[in-house]
Amino acid sequence: MEQNNHSHQVDPALAEIRKQIDTIDDQILKLLNDRAACAQKVAETKQARGENETFYRPEREAEVLRRMAANNTGPFDSENVVRFFREVMSACLALEKPLTVAFLGPEGTFTQEAAYKHFGHSITTHPLPAIDEIFRAVESGACQFGVVPVENSTEGVITHTLDSFLRSPVLIAGEVALRIHHNLMSKEERIEDIHKVYSHQQSLAQCRQWLNTSLPNAKRISVSSNAEAARLADSQGCAAIAGDMAAELYGLNILERNIEDEPDNTTRFLVIGRQSVGPTGLDKTSLLISTHNCPGALYNTLEPFARYSISMSKIESRPSRRGAWDYVFFIDVEGHQQDEPLAKALDALEKSVLMMKLLGSYPKGIG
């Protein structure tokens, strides 16, 4: 019988395309190393000038990522381009001086995911058990930056973070918005075998309808984090609600994906550091103020923003717990504190309130 050798022959057109890809890959590798060498020269120049604190500049990174997204002609979408360049910049920065970033632990939380989304994967992440400990780690210099959750689109603000800003001198250096997808995970293979579900109270709340319908008889147990829930889901009949990273880390089967009740459930995280961030042209400024508890106090607070056409994206009130102050307002506005209209509005505002604390100006979140 005649043997068919055609199956082993490579199509010449395909071979030519593969050859082109190999050539391009070699060029990409050379350019990546050229870029890394330039990053090392930047570090040497800064060190010669006595700058040893940190080589990470949030405003510079934001400008590069926005430029890459704007110049992108496809077929990659801009989100993928931003993700790729963020990792390149992260790896280059690690050659200069790797960043240590504190996050709300243990390993495998959404806060760790947000840290990687913002800084890339070439960082050292440092898990801490509480939000105020993240603030202290950044204040003391034990970590250069920290990542803390500040609000969720379905559950509202995270009060521990707002309260920590009242007490801490740290500044906001950036923001990250993360789409939160909750998965049911377990060592078990079938949903029918689940009798207990562990998760953070917010995640249990965000999946309430799904749990009522699919696991009405399972006991719901609130724990300190979703990663902790994944750790506890090792026992028979137990499951956790957490993200992909936790399932991977703790070796669990994902029984059901995306069980959150609101499909566009998003959490906003803030990056905190010790240094102020320069303007990029697309910035936000966060501040907290306290007012007297009297008629018109809030109107007088907001009026300077209206007068100078400053757009406000958030206002949140908190009891101050500080004797004479009745309420503290956390406010996010568009623009950088160095922009002239905002500088004027802040100057006018300071004269009409009991206390004003600038938490920082920083680039708007990218990607």
C-alpha cells in the first residue's frame, strides 16, 4: 500500500509566515532588552542624584500607558496593549529596584489581584491582615506602596479605609477598578454535596440571590477574607466564594462561575504611598473636610467647586468621632490640585470649613 507523506509536509506559505514570526520575535526580544537597559540608566542617573526612595513614578507610567492605548492600531485591543506594557514596565522597574506592595491578605484576595493589575507582576506583594496595618506599613516605609479597597458598586464604601485616611499622613498615588467575579469552589465535585459556604460578608451579600436559589439549605459562614474562605473550604461538604486566584492557590475545583447577583459588580481600590504625584492632564483629587453641623454647611462646602466649574465624582459622609467635628466628608473631584481652577476652588474651600485634608492628586485609573 502506498504511504501518504503529504501529512508531514509543511505548507510553504505557512512556513514563510512562521519564519516572519521568528524574525519578529527576535526583534521584540532585542527591543525589550534595549528598553530594560535604558531603565537601568534611568536608575543610575537617579542614584547619582541621591534619589533612592523609589523609582516608580505613577504619572510617568500613566502617560506611557495612555500613549500606547491612543497609538494602538490593532488587531490587539487597547486593554491587552495596556496590560502588556504594564508588565514590561513592571519588569524593567524590578531591574532598578523591585517594589514592595502591601495588600489585604492572605494570598489570593481581590486586593492582591488589584495590586498586580496596577503594578504588574514583577513586584513583591506583602499580605497584611487589616486595612490599618497596610497604612502603617506604608507610613513606616516597610512597604513603598499599599493597595486598599475603598468602595464597591453594589455594597457601597469600605468604612475602614475612609477612617484610616483620617488618622494617616499617607497620600493616594493611584486607583484601580476591578471587575469582581465570584466563583463557588470546593474540593467536592458536585454542588449537591455542599452544606457550608465560607466567604467574606460582602461576597455573601453580593451572591445572596444565587445562594437562595442554588444552595438554600447550606449554612453561610462569614470570614475575614475570600482567600481565608478558600483555605477553609478544604473540609468535606464545604465550599468558598472567591476569585480565580484563590481557587488556583488552594487547589479547589470551581463548581460554578460568576455567581454574583450584579453582573457589572466592580470594586474600586486606592494605591497609597508617601510621595505626591505630578499632573498628567487626566487626574482626580481626593480630600476630606469637616464642617460645623449648621444649616447651609454642605452648600457652602460645595459652592467653590460650582464657582470654578469643577466636576465632583463622589461625596461620602462619615461620623468623625472627634469631639468638636460632627461630620467628615470624603470628596473626589476631577483635576489635579496644581491645576489653576482646582487650586482656586480648594483655596476658597479651606476658608469655609473647619478642616481640610488633601489626600492626594493621582492619575485616573487606566484599563
